[in-house]
Amino acid sequence: MAATTSRPSRVAKLPPRERILDAAEELFQREGIRRVGVQAIAERAETTKMAIYRHFETKDALVAEWLRIVAADYQAAFDRVEVEHPGRPREQILGLARFIAEGLPSLSYRGCPFINSLAELPDRAHPARQVIEEHKARQTRRLVGMCAEAGLSDPEQVAAEITFALEGAQVSMQNGSVDRVGERLLRIVGGIVDRHRSPRGAARPATD
């Protein structure tokens, strides 16, 4: 209830473009992309359709920008674990898993924005889908790099296994098929990393 009553005063202070994005995020997450029209976004943002189209040429462009912001939050998690664990790639990988695990409770009722959006956007040429695919490719490159730095055998294979675990955990949390998802996820990712440690990786000294 507190969040509902505080939202108008918070949103009123946002610049018009950010107010539109804030409203779009809330509606897209709650109701889905296809079910939400520009008029509904305008009403939620306390603006007009004309104002929205001044900032975003189309609804598709608005969806793409929202997902670009979501992707930036995930990329920021990579930056954060690198700063928190400098020169310690194993801890960086586990830090990423912890970031996903800690965010799982919100997925139990909203779901992963990327997974949900892909389900609604079958057209590979859709600008929002391209944002997701570029984000996932960048995320994979960074994870492969961490695995290589950790001295893990076959970094691409390890990154793929970890990605399967991270994304599978999000789906499992959303559909309620597995209990203690966050706890299990951390254990699985730790096991993947330890299983692929080579003698070179195991002997590599950690630097703080």
C-alpha cells in the first residue's frame, strides 16, 4: 500500500521521458506487452499519446528502450562483481549467480522480462527482440571471459552450463516447479565451476 501511495509524488518529479518509461515498465511487467496500449501508458504516466510519440517514434521503440534499460541493469551486475572481487573470477561468477538468486522472489509473480518478451515477440526483426539477443550475446561473452580467467577447462562449455542454470532457475521460480530455487542455484553453479577447474585454475593464486 505504501508503494501505491508514494508512486504519484515520485513519478511527478520525473522528467517526461523517464515518466513514460516508468509507466511502461510497470504495465508491461504486470500485463504484458501486447495487452498494453499506448493510451494506457499515457494515462499511467499522466501525459498524452502525442507526448509519448514525441519521445518514442512507435510503441515498438518504447518496448525496445525499456528492455535496453533492463539489460543495462544486468550488465551493471557484471561490473559490480568485477569491482567487488578484483582478480578473483571464480568469486565473480558466484557473485553473478547470487545476483540472480536474490532477484528470484520478484520473478515468482512477474516473471523474467526477457523470457516474457520473447514469448510475445516471435518476429526476429522486432527491435526489442534484437535488444534481447544483443544483450544475451554480450552477457555470454563476458561470462566466457570470466571462465577463461578462472582457468576453467572449456570456458565456452562452462558458460553454457551456467547460463542454462541461471535461466532455468528463473523459469522454475516463475512456474513454481522447484522449491528453494535460489539455494539450489548457488549450489549448482558452484558445482559447475568446481567440476571444470583445471590444475592450472586450481593452483592460480587469488589476488585482492
